[in-house]
Amino acid sequence: MNTKKIPELLAPAGTLDAFKTAVLYGADAIYAGLPGFSMRARAKIDVEGVKQGIEFAQSKGKKVYLAFNLFAHDTDFQNMPRVREIIEYLKPDALIVADAGVMMWVRDNFPNMPIHVSTQANICSAASVKFWKSAGASLCVLAREVSHPEFCKIRAACPDIKLEIFVHGAMCMAYSGRCLLSNYITGRPSNRGACAQLCRWKYDVILREVESGIEMPIDEDEHGAYILNSKDLCLMPRLAEVLDSSPDSLKIEGRNRSEYYVGSVTRAYRNAIDAWARSPEQFDPTAFMADLNVLETRGYTTAFFDGGLPATAHNFETTKSDSAYHAAGVVTGVDDKNIIFELRNEIRAGDEITFLLPHDKFNLKLEKIINAKNGAELPKMSAGQGNSILIPRNIISQKYLPEIQEYILAYKHK
């Protein structure tokens, strides 16, 4: 019998739909932020959306952590009375902070609120964990740059505080996201969630002769254009080692991602963690890795897990996904005859769709494309403007309909 601690699975939510999807697809907790007050200032969710998400999650026995991890200037502290009102209204289960001044403010204004120290604080050692614990932290999110052997040492040295690590999502070319490129070139500050992702841009290297002002391009081969582009973090292949080292929380990056991404990744790690919990000796990540390989990514890397970053952690050729799959759409309604399917990409007659349910999945070939607005049969339909198609219930196995119905009820929950 497995006696190891089962860590919390923490999923992101940048929209209310992603919030609900994370809950339904297996997250134990969800983290979200507010415009202007966290690392995702451009997330498409407002105060009322976060409130609905928190109430929905807590009604399902899940926790919600509110990201408040900006590095604050004096002008930001002038807004703190309003921030206090928002936090009191939302009632999160914890606040995620990175700034020492913000942490002191939280302690003074919310003395009973659990405080999680963000990856933005660049915690890479047991000494730093102990410092933040002495300052009042209940959990520390370790920097992505911490290797697995280092984590094991930190875990042994700090048994009385919770530790969280990232297991999946985008990597930054800078140290735990502390990047100035976007701010310097576009005026969009990364720490305020407005990063222009200049590390994903294609660059030309040019030699400039200072006195004459003459510019001469330096030729590059086909592998030298995207010089800053990191692949995405994925620790699924090493998940058994991760779980065996007793972290308290496994974090999925992606508050700016779609509900399709959130549901797919959360589901894969939920199923993998549960499989490991049932039988650590028999655990095989292959099937769960297959579920992640269909996502649109920049390629995967285990990053700093083994120590120094390998050359294969970057993709110098392109930022485009090499996945053969695309997000087809989202089920948004169901009646006695049809399922309403809102498109996220173009659909053609004869396309095969994989329906990814929280606990199951099935494939369905669409022989007809039926416009949900007028019932017209079309050869294809594009996404956008709420474009949806009708899928007759009678072509779907009855075994899947209850789970689809459960999802729809949650989707419409207010």
C-alpha cells in the first residue's frame, strides 16, 4: 500500500470557463489573479468572474489561491484600501505574494490569511525557504531553476513548511520570469502580466560598425533564428521521482491558456497522480504522456530537473506547434436531440473529433456539419462569433451522455 503523501494538483484559471474546467477535470486547487494586481494583468477575468469561480470551486470542496505577486511601487500601495475590499469580497483560501512589502501588508491586514510565496521570489535554497517561513509564509513556490536533487535536500531541511513546484507549462528565458526585454522594448512590463513574449520572436543578428554606421547581417543556419525560445516544461516522464520526493503541491502554468489546455493538462496529471497513488511500483507515464503530446506546444523539456539546462531545452527553429491536433471546440449546451458544440477552429464534414471528458474520452466522426443557428447543413464552418454546430445525441454512446450533462450544468453555473 502506498504510504507516500499525495500532493495537491494546482491548476490555472484565466477565465471563468477555465476555472470551472479545472475543477471538473481534477484540480484540487485553482489559482487566479486580478487585473493590475498580479502577474497576469491581461487575464480575461474580472472581480465578479473570480468571485463566481471561487464560489464554484469552494462549493466542490476545492481551494482557490489569489495571485497578488507584483513587485509593488509606492504608488501601488496607494491602491491598497481598494485591494483590501476586493480580497474581503472574494474570500480566497490563500494569497500568493512575491514582494516583501506586500507580504508585510497582507500580514497586517489579513493576519489569518495563509501566504504562499510566488516563484517570482526566486527561492532556490533551504535558507530562503526558512527566511520566508520566518516572515509568515505557509508555502513556498520554488523557482523553476531548482533541480530535483536540490529539491530533495530542501525538502529534508524544511519539513515543517509546504513546498510547491511547477510540473508543466511555459518556460521563461529569464530567471523565474524576471525579464526586462518586454518592458525595455515595448513598454509592457512582464511582472504586471503584460509580457509581449519577445523570447518567442524571430531575430536577425546584425554587425554594426560604429564609426561608419554600416550594418552587415551575420548569416545564420536554419537553427539560429529563435535564439531565446524555450520549450515547455513537462515533468510527466519523471513524475514518479517527483511524487516520491514528497512535494505538497504540483503547479500547472497557464492562466492565459484556453479551457481546452487547462482541462487536458489537468486531466492528464490527475489521472497520472491517481495511478501512481494506487501502485507506485507499476506506474508508467506513457499513456498520460500521450494525452499531453496532442496539445499544441513548443515541444517539451524537463528543464532544470537534472541540473544544468540541456541544449535540447530550446527550440531554435520555430515557435510553432508540431502537434497534428487542434482544439476543435467546447460543448456549451445539450437538449433532448442535440449537443451544441461551439467551435474554436474550422470544422469540415468528415473530420474526427476526440471528446475529452473529465473521466473518459471517445472519438466521433462528423459526417455532417449542421449550423446550430438555422439547422443548415454545410461542408465546413469556421470558428468565431460564437459559431456552433449541432451534434445529434443519437450518434453518441449513451455511456458518455451523463458526464457531458454534468459538464454542461457546471458550465452554466452562475
